[in-house]
Amino acid sequence: MPAHGKRRAFGQHFLHNQKVITTIVEKTHELAKANGCKALLEVGPGKGAITHPLIERFQREPFIQELILAERDENFVNLWKHELPTKADADLMAYKIRVEAGDFVQAADTAFLGTLPLMVVSNLPYSAGTAIVTRLALHYDKIPAMVLMFQAEVAQRLRAVPSTKPWGSLSIWIQNRWDVEKLVGVPPGAFTPPPDVDSEVVVFRARKAPRVDVSPENEEKWEALLRVCFTHRRKMLRSGLPKTGPWQNALELSGLDGTKRSEALSWEEWQKFFQAVISVQ
């Protein structure tokens, strides 16, 4: 791969629209400051379209202790290591900068959860956006806010409302712990090379309390419930749920209307259903 070339293997398109960049940087700084964040993580800095303005903005009004750049592409890892401040320059910086090389989805928690609270920002690669946000979202108790860019279709699923086409298991899983809202839409022409689809920047704010009470030891059961409920999303619950496992018994125990579809359940109904699943297993 040519140095600093197109990262199509990673689904990456490089942002160059200055208005969008400024919007991302200012919202990131605002949320980091409001939440008392001590560290900032950027996943996939690439050539630095967002990174360089971030460095300047946080240097101008500093309050973080560390900026972490998580980069998978070896070309950009080498670029950033070369561009890191020398010791003399680093002494003039208000915070330290370090590069974490490798696949972020596979990275150890200690690579980015050392200094807390942590603010996160990223123009996520399309091919890994969902995997990265679900990894980050697990740390709702350590990450108070995130500013992330996705393919518009994925963003719409993340911030969807019940009884709409984009609403599904991902929407519920994310919104159980996070408040999600659109920051700005981004057209293909804002990138090089331009993608075939629109993008969207989304703001995530960790909720003080979940909508459905899911303890860490029951997280897999919660994910399994969402998965089976949306496998046949257009069917009624009583006909769409598997006949094996705890699902039918839990539906009966919950007292929910079995003629409802999963996409129409309220948060209160999800709480009842999940508690019933725990009770019958």
C-alpha cells in the first residue's frame, strides 16, 4: 500500500470539509470540558484532518492530561510517531500525546482506559463502525460522551425511535445506556475519496441510569433476548420467538401481549420481558 494512500481496506474516507471538522472539534471540546474529562481518545486519526485542530484546540484551552491516537494502519502509525513532539516541544505541551497501534476492537482496555474520565472522537471506518461503537459503549461508566461519525444508515439505526424501520436490536442496546442525537449530516463530497453514501456525526451521552436494568453478569442474556426478538421482527412475539429456550415461557411470565411485535415494545415492556427471562433461566 502506498504511504498515506487510500485506506479502502479499512473502509476509510478522509474528511476535508472544514465546517464539519470545526463542528466536530468544538463539540468534542465542549463535551470533554463539561464532563471533566482527563483524557481524549481519537480512533483512526488517519492523516490528521480532525487531529491537528483537536491538538490546537485543547492546547489553547487545556484541561486534559492525555491525547490517545488509536491507529491500525502502519503507515499512519509511523506518520504519527514521527510527528509526535520532541522532548523539548513536549515540555511546552499542556498534555501528552501517545499512539496506540493495532486493531482497536482487539485492544486491551488498559490501552485507552488508564486516565479517566475519557472523551472519544472519531471519523469511524465504515467497515468497523458498529464493532468499534459497541466496544466503546460497554464503558458507559468511564466514558461520559462520544462524538462519532458513521455511514448515515448506521447512524439512523443508532438514534432511531420505536416503531420505525431503523429501530432494532442495535438501537435498543445502545440507547439503554446512552442518549444519542444527530450533530450534523455529512455529504459524500466532504471526503476524499467520496463514498457512495451519506455520513452523519452522532453525539452519545452516557445515561446516569439505564432504561432497562442489566447487570454485567446478565449482559449476555440481554443481548440474546434482543437478538431473538429481532430475528423475525415483523412477526408477532408469540410466533416469532424460538420454541426452544426460555423465550416463550418468559413471554408468558412477563404478561406482555404476545400479538405485539418487538419493534413496538416500550422500555417498560422490555424491562418486564428481561426480568422474566432472568426468572425462568
